[in-house]
Amino acid sequence: MVFRVQDPSMLKQVKVGDKVQFEAERAAAGITITKLQKGR
């Protein structure tokens, strides 16, 4: 699946393979990630 991010700078805190927790909202343009943090 492809998700949009509300603020592209959020992606700087994670890298490929990291486990993450996120919050998302559904909009007409698709699903947008509104909060992102590394998981445990």
C-alpha cells in the first residue's frame, strides 16, 4: 500500500526496516499519515 504523509520531514526519523507506529486519516485524496514514530 502507498500512503501519503502530512509532513515529509516525519520520514527523516525512520529508515527502511524500522518498526513504526502511526496515525492516519482517510481523505478524498487517499489515506494520509498524520503522526509517525518508531515502534518498539
